[in-house]
Amino acid sequence: MMLKLENVVKRYKDFIAVDHLSFDMARGEIFGLIGQNGAGKTTTFRMILDLQNTTEGTITWDGKPIKSINRDWLGYLPEERGIFPTMKVEEQLLYLGELRGMTKRDAKEQVNFWIERFELEEKRKDKAETLSKGNQQKVQLIASFLHRPKFLILDEPFSGLDPVNKDLLKHAILLLKERGTTILFSSHQMENVEELCDHLCILKRGKSLFAGSLLDLKKQYGKVKLRVRTNTTASELALLPGVHHVEQVRDEFILSLQDEQHAKAIFDVLSGGQFIEKFSLDYLSLDDIFKLKVGAHDV
């Protein structure tokens, strides 16, 4: 494993921000760290980056203490945004690239590539303070991975981006993965985590509720979300055996089942042996699971 956290604790006097946290990441993967505000995500990032000391536990990179790695291998987008307001976009990206050990030629090449990729070509000579909030964020995003880090941490990278720019960022993250960058990120937007991550860790008040593959997490709950398009009414669907809850979304009904084993009997009732327009059984979404886990009182 490239990155490994073992029983990591961060304590501030009587407050425990991170409580015996353990997870590991493989080289070249995208890993999601999710939790509510104050769950300990940013504190965990700062300990990994050696910006804060751990109270207990170990953080290692390829088996060596995280403190020992070359800092130019790391990239970090903090949740607290900040760029040089009076510097021009291209100027500050070149400066930050060279600050991370890049040659002028290499920095120029990468700046040109990412400015075009993030559709900032017309803004390259503008001062950062004149940019929209979304474009300022894109500049800071580029600065975090311009130097081709081996390991990249993105703290809420999708926050404040419109749908078009979110897609640009998703494609950039996938490209970085393809090029070998290992990426750890947090997001309150579960659909982004679900789309990008194979593995994740769910935090609640500093404790890990789950760490592992997204598929294994979903299998814990089974395929209990049933989408149907039928002439049967919501009240009639709610009376079917095994149906816990019914929700209507436009012309579809979403049935929450007590167990996936009930799906076959429901199909037989709704189809009556005939064609049915839609009948789709699937796992809960990560958003659903997150609400169940983090919102539960007994975890």
C-alpha cells in the first residue's frame, strides 16, 4: 500500500478530533474520505501532509514515515481557498510551478495544457481578483496538481462549481489517475464520490464507520431500491409484501424494500405475467447509505 493510517488519533486537550482512524490506499487509486462538517476530514488531511502532528498512531508512505517523503511529491487543495489576488492567472501558476521544482519550460507547458483544459484561455492575462469565484477555484485546482504530484489531496474540490465545471474537474481527476497520481478527496456531494471512487472511508465525529470498497459497503444493505413504471397507484404499491416505503418521482415509483428477496413476488404481481414498462432493482445510492450510517443514533 502507498498510504497507510494505523490507529491515528488527534486530540486537542479534552476534544478528540480523530479517533483511532485506520485505512489504506493503493498506488494510483482514487479514495473518498466523507463525513459531516466537523467529522475530522480536514484534520486527517493535515496530519497526512505533516502540517499537524498525530497524538497517537502512524501514517506511512510505502512503509516509511510520512514525514520522510519528498514534499514536491504532494499536492493539496485546502478547503479554505486562497490565491494571489493581484497576480495574473498565468503568472501565478508559473510562479507556483517553479516553486514546486518545475523548470520554466515544463511549467509553461503544463500551465498551457491545464488552462486550455479548464477553459481559462481568455482569462490567462487577467488578475485573479477579477475572476468569478468558480474560475478562481479552477486556478487554485490547477496550482494543486500542476507539478504532477504522486499524491494529491483535494478537500471539497467540487464546492462552488457549476455542473459544467464539475464535469471538467471529474475528467481532470480521471486523467490524473490515468497518469499515475494517487488521489484522496472529500466531498459532501455523494454522487461525485460514488462516480469516482472504488474505496472510501466514512467518518462520524472522528471515528471510522466504514473503510473499504464501495461495492462491499453497498452489499451490506443488499439490492433494496426498486424503480418501477406502472399503472398501479402508490397506495397500492405500499401494501405489497416487503415494501417499506414508496416515493414517486415524475412517472416512476421508487420502492424501498425490506429485503431484496421480495422483488420476485412484487414483479409477479405488477406484471401479471405480461410486459412491464420498467422494473429495476439496485443497491442503495451512497447518499442513501451515508444518511443511514451517519444519521443513525446507534453508531
